[in-house]
Amino acid sequence: MTDVTNHSQTHEAQMGDYFALMKPRVMQLVVFTALVGLLVAPVGVNPFIGFVAVLCIAVGAGASGALNMWWDADIDAIMKRTVTRPIPSGAVQPGEALGIGLTLSIFAVVLLFLATNALAAGLLAFTIFFYAVVYSMWLKRSTPQNIVIGGAAGAFPPMIGWAVATGGVSIESVLMFALIFMWTPPHFWALALFVKSDYGDAGVPMLTETHGRKVTRNHILAYCVPLVLVALGLGFTSIGGPIYLAVALILNVWFLKGCYDIWRRTDADSEADDHAIEKHTFKVSLYYLFGHFVALLVEALMRANGWAVL
């Protein structure tokens, strides 16, 4: 991290600035997938304990976001997309962000340990460390595969939720992790193909910047194929079922077609229709992940009520 040159007028921080520091949009995905991981587990959890656990996971995600913004303040000040974030805008000082991130990290991990078990707390601690140190401080600025390996941080929440309920790790929780992990690259790279990026100016080696759009299209299809196998495989575990498999089949055909269409594209094709297929596939990727986890919840609800699908 280098010193931040703040070109914006410093203003007194508001509550919204501190909340933005924790990346609330990322927190939404974390909370949702962690909650699903907890609810589909074969062991019931006291509602209050479950609430505390999900709160700790959310706070841990917010802590990761604050630490990420502290470390990335120098490049955030360069890129147009991030220049209005709390630190480069002057609303929050870097030292404040670091203090908030560390304090929330300790609070979330310790409380989760006291409320649930050591495995869940350990996984949360590792997730925070992975995102703040392995991804933010190392991978992001050193390899175009940063989003691939760094995506593991966003894939741990359902595994943590499962560990809260069961105290262990199983094939079900590993496959939920793998589903998010394999989904992240094609989801992000589809976006990168149509959003003008200034990562190059900031010295961040994103794949579209280092290897070009053709290689990025090849990578999208290459990650989508094993993603389909993971998603369908989850349907044959104890948390899957006919409803999940039906939903997964539809979503995977839809998403795979989009990734295949992107793979066949050229830069001229994309520019001719204003990246219509890339934009469409990115939207499909949002429905894709949400749909799989909702289907898992529906299967869990049916099992809990003794309903069977004929």
C-alpha cells in the first residue's frame, strides 16, 4: 500500500461512510449464502444462536471489506469506479479503516466461537485473513488469476453456516463452496468484458488487461464447464433433490449457452451490438447463483415438513 493523495475535499464522516467501508453489497451475498448453509444442514440450530452466527459472519465480511479498502486506498484513489469510496474521498482516514477492520474481525471471530464452535470461528478467521491478506495484499496486484483464487473468500460463507450447525465439514458444504468458487470467474469476467476498466492505470493485472479479451472469453468457457458439473453434482447429495436438479438443469443450460456464445464472439461482434451477449450473460450469472441457493432452501423446507416430490 502506498500513500493516498486525496484530491477530494475532506468532509466529516457520516454513519453511511462507515457502513460503505464494509462493502454492504458484498455482505448481502455473504449473509444469504451463509444463511442457506446453516438452514440446509441436517442439524437444527436455536434461532437466537443462528441469528448471532449470521450476524458474526456479516460483521466478519464487513471487517474484510474495511481492511481491503484500507490496503487498496492508493489504487481506489486512481480508479473512477472507486474514487468516491470513504477513504479516497476523505471521509474516513486510513488509520480509522484499519482500526475498524481489526476490531470487527476480532469481535466477529470471538463471538462466533463463544456462540457456536471452534471450527466455524476458525473458518471465519481464515476467510477474513484470506480476503485481506492473501487476496488484497498479495494476489490482486501480482497475478491475472487474482479473481480466481481470491474468489475463495466469497465461497466460504455457506461452509461456515454448515459448520455452525454441524460442527464439521462434509461433501455438501464443500460442494456449496465449490459452486461459488467456480461461479466467480465467469461471473466477473463477463462483467469485465463490457465495463470499461481503469485497472491498467492502477497497475492491477486483471485478465482483460494482461491477456486481452479473446483469452478472457476462453477462460469464461473453461470455468463454466466444471461449474456445471459441480452444480449438478450437488443435487445428488443429501441436500439436493428433484426440485433442485430441475432448477439447476435449467440454470446451467442457460448460463452455459451464454458462456458459449461469449466464447464464439470477437471484439468486432461485441462492439457492433454494444456487448449485448456479455451483458445478458452477466445478468444470467446473478440469477444463476441466487436460483441454486433458493432451490436448496426449498428442498430443505420440504424435507422439514415431510413433503415428498413424486
